[in-house]
Amino acid sequence: MTFFIRPAFKKNQRLWLPTLNYLRAMSSESPLSPFSTLVISRPANAITHVELHRPEKRNAMNRAFWSEMVDCFNQIASDSECRVVIVSGAGKIFTAGIDLMDMASDVLQPEGDDIARTSWNLRRIISKYQETFSVIEKCPKPVVVAVHGACVGGGVDLITACDIRLCTQDAWFQVKEVDIGLAADVGTLQRLPKVIGSRSLVNELALTARKMYSDEAKNCGLVSRLFPDKESMMAAALELAGEIAARSPVAVQGTKVNLIYSRDHSVAEGLDYMATWNMSMLQTQDVMKSAQAAMKKKSPKEVAFSKL
């Protein structure tokens, strides 16, 4: 990848000092970041950190963000050096959601000579914005998102496309769209019901735009783990990512693909797809390597798996 590599998790410098030195060496090879709203780092072997990076604007999602996320995750998907991704936000909060000032012209003044042509253009714009978060779900590498502070509007669309969600005690979540006169249209209404399971709670959140605080988010299953502060959360996210990265990438990526397929299909269809998938994937050397390691009581981290 041609990503600009930046030292990660500055508050944990003593813990990650060898990694930071490694990242500084890498950054000299790529002095200019290709992104204006994201900063990419490699905090540990096989782990990519994607940081939303407009802290002065509370990481609001401007026009550049929507295309840069697609470019970023398309590159990650094809990067054999990466096995797992961590997503977080710089500054005081995770994200304030859509940057209305920057995006207003696209949404409120679509081009077109008549209603039909204007509608087609607006549909094209909405579909393009939907891909910004769908690309996370389509990426075969598992994505761990770490949320601190506010996660508003488009932030909920983003995190529901991720595979594992963590948050701090001060985090809160808000499906904000009805407050600005529209229905959420880039993923929340489709993914949130399948994440937390309670249709009643989803309806309440989406129809009232009320805030959901971290304890409720943990209780309903929106997040799986809760942390006292961002520093401890990021350390845990890195540890979790390390555990995933240590496993066979054939097994890990196949698991993600099949979990998502099964979510959207019947049990019978999911089983059939799994059988078709594994009729080739079971022929990997990783199965034998993992079995031999288990027999010798070795950790998965001691097994050398080929890149994927």
C-alpha cells in the first residue's frame, strides 16, 4: 500500500516504543499522505489503524471523507500485509457525523433539467455515499472500531458496518437524521436492527433521535466491551486485533465472509454457501499447521501463516 504511516496511540508511547520507531522508519518512505481526512498507521505486524482525522471539525464527514474511505478500504482489502483493521477518531470525540456545511450543495441542490433527471442524479449520489460504509463490510479483513465521546449520525452508519465495536464510558450514540429532516439513508436503518436485535429499540432511536449512552449500548449489544478511557480502549483494541491477526488469514477472512452471508440468508442457504466455500478453503496448509501447533500446545502466534 502507498499509505502514509503515522505513529499510533501517542498516549501509550512507552508500551509501543519499538513499534513507533518502526513506524517512523516507514514514514520516511512516504512523506505525503494521500488522504486529507484519514491517517493510516501500522501499530503492529499485520494490523492497520485507520484514524478519522479532522479533530478541529470534530471529525465531521466532509465531501473528501466519503470518497477517501472507499479508496482506503479498497486498498486495505487487497493488502496482503494487513490481516485486521482498527478504526478510531482523533481528538475529543469519534465523529459529529455529516458535515452539513460542506455537503449541503450535493444533497440540497442536485443537478438535473427536470424532476426525473434530478432524481436520478440524487439517487446516484446517495448510492455513492452508501458505498463509503458498505466498503467496510465488503472488506474481508475484520474491522474493530473504537468509539470515544460522541458518535452521531453518519458515525452510527460507520460503526454498524464494522465487525467488533468497543467504546469508552463517556461514549454516546445518536441516530440524528430525523432531527435534520431526513431518514437515515447510508446504512443505519438496514444494519442497526441486525446488530442489536430489538426492533422496538431501533425504532425508538431512529424516530426520536435520542442519545444512547455507553451502558445502554453495552446492554443492548451495540458494543461488546466498555472501557474507562480512550487510552485503555485503544490498548485493548490493539490486543484484540493482535489475537485476530495471529490466526490463519484463510480462516479469519472466510469466517467474516460467511458470517455476513449468513446474516442476510436462511440457515439452509448459509450452510450450502459454507460447504461450497470450504470445499476449497479446507485444502489450505493452514489447517495442518494449526492442528500441529495445537498438538504441541503452541500459541497461534507461534505459527507462521502465509500472506493472503
